[in-house]
Amino acid sequence: MPRSVTLPRSGSVSAAADKAIACVLQAERDARAAVQACEQQSESELLAARERARVIAERAAVRVARVHRVVEARLEAALARIEAQRAALATVAADAPADPTRLAEAVRQLAHELTREPGALAPTAGAATRMVEPAT
């Protein structure tokens, strides 16, 4: 036996359709509001991240400047020590008579530097050196 299907009256179908459309429209409004809230939250987080980056960059700049000052002070102190040593050596060298042994060693090293083959090693201090007489 065939089953009979009863159709709702046209008024109730229209009301159900209106209700479904209203639900869809509300869901769309809710989705738009959620998207807008996410956009606002992401913009807020982006601004906060930019502010944190600015603070970090400022802190880094202060630290770099501090390191530069420390290094500059150390360099100035080292240069002052070197200058003091140079002045002290110049005074000692001017006041002291020339040491014949040191003078001879210096002359030997200079002669070697002027006459050596390119790439040859300098003789060590105290090594026997042979003077070659020029051919006549």
C-alpha cells in the first residue's frame, strides 16, 4: 500500500525557508565579525611586535655604543703604553753607547736581507756567516 505524503501548508514552508535564510544570514554576520576581530587582533599583535623590535634595537644600540666606548678606551690605553715604551726606548738608545755585539748582529742581518735570494730564510743569531770577497 502506498504511503501518503502530506505536504506542509505553504505558509509553514515559507516560514521554515525564512527561518533558514535568517540562520544563514546570521552565520554570515557572525563569520564577518569573527574575521574582523581576527584582523584587529593580528594588527594589535603586529604593532606590539614592532614595539618589541624597536625596544630590542634601542637596547642593542646602547650595548654596541658601550662596547665601542670600552674598546676605544682600551685602544687608547694600549696606544699610550706603546708610545711610552717607544719614548723610553728612544731615550735609552740615545743615552746608551752602542753595544758592538748587537751592532754587528744588526749589520749582519741587514746585509743578509739586502743580499739574500728571494724566499731564503735568514740565518739564526750566532750562526756562522761566511763573508765572500768580491772577485777581482
